[in-house]
Amino acid sequence: MIDTLRRWWLRYASQLFLVVVGLILAILLRHNHGTVWLEAYQWLSRPFQRPYDPQVVLETAKLRELSYRLQELESQNAQLRRMLQLPTVLNGSPLWAQVIGRSADSWWQQVLISKGARDGVKVGSIVTGTGGLVGRVTEVSAHGSRVLLISDPSSQVGSALTRSRALGILRGQSLSTGVMEFIDRDPDAKVGDIVTTSAFSTLFPEGIPIGKIRSIDLNHQPAPEAVIDFSAPLSMLEFVQVYAPSHF
């Protein structure tokens, strides 16, 4: 009898062990609703997972949300302009061009780009870059063009605040800042207000981002003015977008 049991055990011990383990796992899964498997998977896969930073995940989610909101607002704005038969901010498809030169004595005033008359660039063409307005084309040759940057003191841009619609004229001050001189003696302006091109500008269409207010001097004579931080990094321009001039 003992020999029979020993032979049975040697023959079926492994199968019996697996059955018992299966029953135990089934009982654990029933009572823990699968959390044991999940914890085991997380523990085994941990060496292969990327480091988890909750702050980065939250910031990424916020940026994604802002991007979706911006797309929706742009779509609504375009529909409203079509209904009111207003011109779009920039007409036509942009022409991409590379910044190929800067003059040592006018580093923050002008740049040369790689597109010219043969590519459809004309004097007065509007130039933008990552962040917003860059300037406008003032000279054109067959294969290149000269762009007057908004940072040039001789550049004047009709501008407006997006929050209060206060109007002014912006001129260049340095490679990263400009000065907006308000038309109103008591403008509704605050530090941090966003500045764009104005509907009354004769050189640029309305709504192109320029920057935001860094500081305000309401007592400045002959008119109040504000220092504007440009949104486009003019010191690091490599590629720009060129739009044909249009009536607006």
C-alpha cells in the first residue's frame, strides 16, 4: 500500500501542486479583484518603465489642453470673420525662408533671407517666425531679400492690447524689446497684457502676436508708453515665414 501511494505521489505530485497553486490564485483574485496580478505586473515591469514624474505629466496635459483650446478659438474666430466678411489675419500660404545673413553694424535691425523675387517675395511682404511678428521685407533681389525687424528703432507697427483694445504705435528698442506709445492719454493697460498688430495698421494685418507688456510708464511725455517683450526670439532666427503683402 505504501509503495502504491509513493508511486502515485511521484507520478502526480507536480500536477497536484499546480492545481493547488491555481486554486490559491483563484481565491486571491476573487477577494482582491485582480489587484494581485496588477501589482505583480508592475513589480516585474518596473525595470523597463520610464521614470515617472507627476509634474511633467501634469504640465504636458495642461499644454495639450491649451493647444486644443487655441485650435478651437482659432476655428471660431475664422468662422466669425467669414460671417462678417472680414479679412483673415494672414492671407495665403506662407513661404518658408532661411535667415542667411546679418550685418555686424545692424545685427538687431535687419536680416537677409534666402527667398527673393523669383520665389514671389515682394517689398512689403510680412515676415513672421516662431512666436509672432518678425518684420517686413524692405528690399528684394532675385534670390534674396532684406527684412527690417520690428526691433529696429525706425520700424513702426500699429499695435493693440488684446484685453482692452488700447491702441498705440510700437517701435524697436533692442533685440528683445520694443516700446509701445499709446494713443490714449489714460490707456487701460496692465503688465502682462498681450500685444498684437492693430486693425488700424497700414503695414500689417490685424492680430499677429507681437509680445507682452513688461512695464508701463503712464507719466511719460508726450504720451504714456510701455516696454514690450517680443514673443518671437529675434536673436535666434533661423527660419521665417513670408507672406505676400495684401490689402487689409
